Amino acid sequence: MQLGLLADELGYHFPPALPEQIPPSNSNLHHYFSETEHVVSHAFLKYFRENGGVDIFGYPRSEFMYEDGYIVQYFQRARMEWHPEIASGSQMRLTNLGEIYLGRFPVHEGATGPFRPGELYSVTGLDISASVRYAITGRQGIQTVFVYVNDQQQQPVQGAAVRMVVHYQSGDQPYEFKPTNASGFTRCGFDLSPSLPGRKVVIDVTVMHGDSTATTQTLFLPWW
């Protein structure tokens, strides 16, 4: 039996790894998957290999990133979350993508497939997630923030206005994104400003669509 590609069906597709992120060769620490052009590393790679690999999780759809307060990585069939606060046992957890899918595409009793309400309702609430390309950075370079926007039915919201404020010790820097696309996705790249190593840089993200507004945060850590 072939497992469904839930993360793919939910639209979690991130840009390929940059050349400097690709290891010169695969090892126990890093593995580059040319099939989807992403890298799996460290604890994520160990968990991936010990629990079924591609057959269970599919190929990676992102590099690891900060999202919802955790370091996470997307695969075709899964979203892994690293939980360092867990004292014993595996620190890796899997997001319940099946629950997210059913929330986005509810199945009516007696129906043979997911119900997609389309334009039969208006957007009254926004559910947003934001993540960074690099969880750990140098003090110079380019960072990218990725944002997904869904409505109260977990349907992608197209045309949402997205802005963010990057909070450096030296001052705040605001940025505007392009409106979200048909998958509810947008991204914004920016040049890093000098920052003290080891001090988290918090990013506040605000999304507006019609009369609805929602906020979230992500962050990264300058280190070298």
C-alpha cells in the first residue's frame, strides 16, 4: 500500500537548498536528496533513517527551520519537530498532518472524498505560520522568511497582505511581502544587519485579509 503524500497535498513546498547548504558528500551527519533538492541533517537524519526513511516519510520538502517555537523539517509525508525539553526518550515528534488535512478538507458523512467548500463561505479568521530559511546564521548574509496563510476552514488564502518587523538590538527593520499566492504562500528575503552572536533575533509577522488580521513570530540566531 502506498502512503499518501500529506505534506505535498497540504502545499508545504519550500525552495531548494542553496549551494552552500549542500554537503560535499553524504554522511551520517548530512544527506542531500537530489530528488527534491533538500538536505536532512543531524537528529532529523538519524530519526529519518531509524524509522523507515523514504518509504515512511517521503523525500524532504525543506531544510530544518524555526517554526512555532521549535526546529522543524518538512517531508512529503511528515513534519518532524525537535523537542529538546524532553528529558528521556526520543526528542523528535511528528506533527499530526492527518488532523490538519481533515481540518482543511472535511469529509461529509457518506462522501467518497474530501469536501472543499471553495467560495461558499467568507474568510472570518486567519491561521498563519512563519519560518526562516536559516535557523542559525552568520552576522552577514541573506535571510528568508516563509509564510503560509490559511483561513478558518484551513483553506489557503490568496491575496493576503503580509508584513514583518525584524527586531535587532540596533533597531527594528520593517519589510513588506508580495501578496500570498493560490497556495497561501509568500516569502521575503532581506540582508542581515550586524548583530551580537548568541542573541536571538525575533521577527514579528502580521497578515491582513479583508477584516481579518493575525500575527505570529519566528526567530533566528546569529552565531558567527
